[in-house]
Amino acid sequence: MSDIQNKVVVITGASSGIGEAAARLLAARGARVVLGARRIDRLQALVQELEAAGQQATCKAVDVTRRDDVQNLIDFAVERFGTVDVIINNAGVMPLSKLEALKVEEWDRMIDVNIRGVLHGIAAGLPLMQRQRSGQFINIASIGAYAVSPTAAVYCATKFAVRAISEGLRQEVGGDVRVTVISPGVTESELAESISDEGGRAEMREFRRIAIPAEAIARAIAYAIEQPADVDVSELIVRPTASPY
């Protein structure tokens, strides 16, 4: 039996990209997946597909910027499957632009989704994991959590924050609850579609020529989950072999 078998895994941002790939891989390995995203139609289609393959999945609409939404997602998972073993805080946005463009609303959106969304996942899941004295948070950061580049100042700041929050959580809860940060390099996803700045879009199109599939990050997630309970894979960077960054 896989160490993933029968684990209840909650995934935010599960309607596409890394979240969808993780849902498919983990469900195929026997996990019971609970999928959250704003696009409920996509989630429902994915759940139907997984169930048709004999896998266990369910979904609920969630906006991670709303604390009540995230709490309701965790409560829904417990109601359906009795517990939550893993929370994958994956939802994220990346509307890149130079600071001089003053796209303040986009800055606010990144802060709300990329930072508050992770904090809301922790707030919803940590009391449960502490009560059951087991659990794992997997927070999706980025190579932008390690180095800053033009047009990405605010995005990188949010991902630096994810690393800091995760490391603080790991130190505080070590022993019962595991905390993993996975930082993808350039990966096939819909993130670039949120870029409204023309310069940022052009740079990202060039950058994405060497993108790896979302399944590569899903495999890293599975690796972190399947380790024994006394092994915490704290940080993983997964990027294209051809990437200089």
C-alpha cells in the first residue's frame, strides 16, 4: 500500500495547472482528493472523470481570499471523509508588471491570493491537524521565492512570504505536522494569462519556451507526501533542466 493510499488531500487552485495535475496523480495513487477553486464547472468535470476511473474525489467552490470559504472547504472535507491529512495551498496569480506601471489593484490581488490564501489554508487546517497530531501542509511557492527579476517584484515578494510563513510554521509545529514548500520553475499553467502588462506578457512568452509540464510538480508533491511520518521534506525546487534561473 502506498503511503498516499486513502489520505485525504485538499487542493486549492485545483481547476487547472499544478492543482489539477496533483489531483489526477494523487487520486490515481489512492488518495481521496477534495478540490477547491472558483471555477466549479471545471472542478465538477474533473471529479466526474476521476470517479469514472474508480477514484475518490469531491469538490467545492472556493475563493481563497475569503477565510470563510477556505474554512468551509476544510469542514466539507471532514464531513465527507472524516479527516484531512494534507492541505496543498496551491492557488496563485502572477500578473507581472514593472512597479512604475502602478498596477496597484494587481498588487493587491497577488497579496490576497498568494499570501492571504496560504494563511487562510493554515488557519483552517492547523487546529484540526494539531488535534489529531498529524497532518501536512504543502505550500506552492516559486523560484521567484529565491530571486527577484524585473516585472516580478510584487509576485516574488508574495512567494518570499510563502517561504517565510512556511518556515515559521515548520519550526512551531515540528513533531506532529509536516510543512513542505515546493517551488516550481517555469511550468505549463494558466498563470501567464493573468498578465495584463504587454511587456510582462512578452517576457513571459519567451521565458516559457522551456516550460516543464505540471505533472512534474505533481510528482514532487507526491514525493513529499509519501515520505514516512518522521521525514519532513521541507523545501523542493523543481525546474527545467535547461533553465538558468
